[in-house]
Amino acid sequence: MKLNQGSMKAIAMTLMTLMMVGCDKSDKPYLAAGPGAALSCASSGKNAWETYGVNAFVAVNERIFTNVGAELGASGTANLGGSFQGGAVVTPEFKGNLAAFLVYVYGGPYEITYTDNVKYYGPQDMTQKHTGLAITGAQYDYFVSNIVVPALTVNGVPGGDVSSCFAPPLVDAAFKASVVGH
């Protein structure tokens, strides 16, 4: 998966929006569009949210947790570390937070109501969310390659779209650094 320098600069610029919190006229917190909003899927020329929509994002999010469960059952914590300790942290709140984050990052709204009918907000402090988990670079890479990518492809996302509109925010060095080593 190779990105040109222009794409990397665009991704870096949009990731910076994750830190730019403001308020709209209703005084609700908001951020500019997520970093994936500026990326175009190879299949449609639109961002991932516009291309796939809410049902696909829910399906992928749920599949991520299914894949984590299967991985833990097959290999224990060997590949993922202790981040998902026996599934104990896989609560409706965790699922809703991940879904909101993914929706926001890939061009959707900053606020969603997930399948548990609770509102969740996409812009999240990833360092805070991952502090104490001691996730290694190898564990992060394994998670993206063996949990997230299969969750996308089993739900019909073609490889070209995985590369063009889903992978860039996940492989961005600054984003990875916000998750790894805390």
C-alpha cells in the first residue's frame, strides 16, 4: 500500500482537525470533517461514509468485534496483547465509541446513535483511550491487517477501497503513535 507525498500531506493535515474542537450555533462541540472525509474511494470517487453508509459501518464495526473474539479464541493474547482481556471490555459502550470514531474519521457525522440507542461522539482522544493498554507497534499492525481489513472485505469492501479510502488514516504515523506505547 503506497501513498504519494501529496496524499500523505492531505492525511496529515486532516488528522490535525482531530485537535480543533469548537462549537456550532447550538453550543454543541464539533470538529471539522474527519481525516478520511477528504479521501476518495476508488470505486465511487466519494469518501467511505458517502460510499458505504450507516449499515455498512455498523456491519464492519460488529465484525471487528467478532474477529477479535475469534482471534482471542484461537491465539489468546499472543497477537493482540491484553487490550481485549477476555472480551471483558467489549461492552455496548465500547462498540458505540468505536463505531462513532470510525464514522467520524471516514467522513460521517461527529455524533451518532448506535444500535443500543445511545449517542456517541466520534472525535476522541486516542492517547487517553489507549493509555494503560501498552499496545505495541506489532500488535497494532496485526489488529489492522488481521482484524480490521478482513472486517471490511467480508462486508464487501473491495481491496481498492481498502487501500484508497480506509487504510490511509489507520497507517498514518501520527495516528498510530496516538495508540501505540501508552
